[in-house]
Amino acid sequence: MKLSLTQPACLFLILSLCFDVYGQSNSTTGAQRDKAVASLDDRIRTEVASFKGKVFLFAKNLDTGETYSYNGDERVRTASTIKIAVMVEAFARVAEGKAKWSDELVLTKPARVSGSGILQEFSDGLHLTLRDGVNLMMLVSDNTATNLVLDVLTTDAVNARMESLGIKQIRILRRVGSGGESKEGKDPDNKRFGLGVATPREMVLLMEKLERGEVISPAASKEMIELMKREQVHYAIGRTLWNVPMASKYGALDRLRSSIGIIYSKKGRIAMAITCDDMPELDWSVDNPGYLLMSRLSVILVNELSH
């Protein structure tokens, strides 16, 4: 028996077949995506399971939009990673004409503080420029340089800048060491955070805004990313990825290690923020368990979020 289809019927049959194939394709893609997410979660949880301490993590592939969170919306102590926010305010002041990179900073005893950096070893009266201070703050995490910069900017101005960018959780609470408390720093509930507070998700959001040229201007954003690419040490994220470019900032406290940045892998730009806190033992070596865990987690994130 010979079948004959009218033109409308043929069109309906073709469209039906197309939709069926498209639906199967979408279903397959969705299943593959779910499997990949489950695999990433399993690998992260396996690494975290044996770690003695608490872990907070958020990561995003800036090219595909894929994200992963493990306690990523919890507020955490920032340690020196809050200096990213201070850097943003310094660049904004210069862009607005309210400061110049050549503005003078003078090293004094009140600004001097122990910990990371080199300025604490220099004599009082040393003259630097604002740009010198910001570079030292970001490249070697110099605490004294940070205080000199904050004496110009103020902590409240840094927080106001974050608010203007739509950043609600990243807040600096005081100068390094003590003094210069911001409005948020005077809140009794924030005292436990020390220098600064943030969520991993918002730290990644700030890095994403910088990478996309959305902070101050495309030129200023690029300059800040380039500055972060020159951080002098990579103890944490990207530790073993020595041949992969990254823009980063790390932080360390007694029982905390933190690292934030973008790893520019061949398969995508992976932004991440990882904090390891409440570690039971003090370890100021470069092989601190928090550093080593963040290194392993960064490799997993680069591999699994780059599909």
C-alpha cells in the first residue's frame, strides 16, 4: 500500500522528529552536567573529609558560568585577602582625582606592625609613594604598608566602595593590628573576625568583576588584575600549577589560611576563594595543612570546572 503525506503533514513530521532529537540532546546534556557536578562534589568532599579544620569554598568558571559551593555563603575571617578591597579603594581614589599615585607616605612607629612584609625592618621617616604602599600590600602582603595606605583611605571608605559595587558581605573591620575601626568593626558580632569579614561567594564575585573590567573602569580593573598576577608567593591555590598564569592573594592567621584568585587554565578562567579555619595546630611553614589542601582543591576545581 502506498502512503501519501500532505505538505502540512510532512512539515509536522519533520518538526516532531527535530523536537524529539533536540529533547534527547538536552536530556543527555543535562544528565552529563549532573554527573559532572556529582563527580566534583564527591572529589571535594573526599579531600575535605580527612582535613582537621573547617573549609569554606566557592568557585566559578568565568567562561561557562558553572559554579561550585562548599559552605560558600558562610561569613569567614579574611586575614590579608581583605587587602583586595583596600586596593580597589586606592585605585578608585586615583581615578576620581582625589589622590595621586605620587602622594607621599611616611613610615612612622604607629603604622609599624609585625607579620608579613618588609617595611617593619626599615627606619622611621622612610618616604614612599601611595603606589609603593599598594604594591607592597599586594605583592608581599606588607602589613605596615597596608596601615600606611589605610591611614590615607580610611576603613569606612573601603567599605563604602564595596557597597557601591553591590558587594554586601566584604568588609574591613580595622587596621592591621589595631585601631582605625570601621563602623562595621564596632559591631560586637564582628569582633570575632579580626581584620576583615567576607563570604567566599562574594570574594569570587569581586574577582569576576575585576576580570570583566567592571570595577572603576576596564583599564583600572585590568591594572589591578595584573598587579595580583605578580603576587610573590603561591603557597595555596595553584601551588603545583607553576606554568599556569594566575591572579591571586593569600592570607594567614594563627589557625587560618585563605586564598583567592583566578587561575587562567587552557580550558577556562576559574575564579575561586578558599578558606581553611579552626586548624588544631599552629604551623607557620609553607607546608601548612591548609595550604596543601587548598592546592589540591584548586587542581580539582580547575580540572572539573573546565569542561
